[in-house]
Amino acid sequence: MVQKGYIVAGVEHYGNTWEVYDHTYVCRPWERPMDVRFALDFLLESSPFSSRISLDQIGLCGYS
């Protein structure tokens, strides 16, 4: 995707990674959108890419 000009970000959901696995967090999928929102807010406001992101061309994939 990067080779096609996309900015790509991976979001790690606390409690559901190889490093930190906690079933009490895995069982709360309604909190995942907040993780995505946190990442987007950072990318849009504080990242070196913020000026290159088009607000009408943001997508999400890989939500399993």
C-alpha cells in the first residue's frame, strides 16, 4: 500500500498482542474504535505526515 502512495498505520489493541495478552481486554471489543480514534487523532494532529493526509480519503481495513 505504501508503494501506491498510502500512509499506513497499524493499531495495537492493548491486551491483545503477543507481548501483552489479557483476556479481560480481548472480551471488550467495543473499546477498539477508541484505539483507532487515538491513532487517527495522532496522525492528523501530531505526526510528520499530518499535512499530507486528506480527510476525505481515510479508510480502515483488517478489523477481524
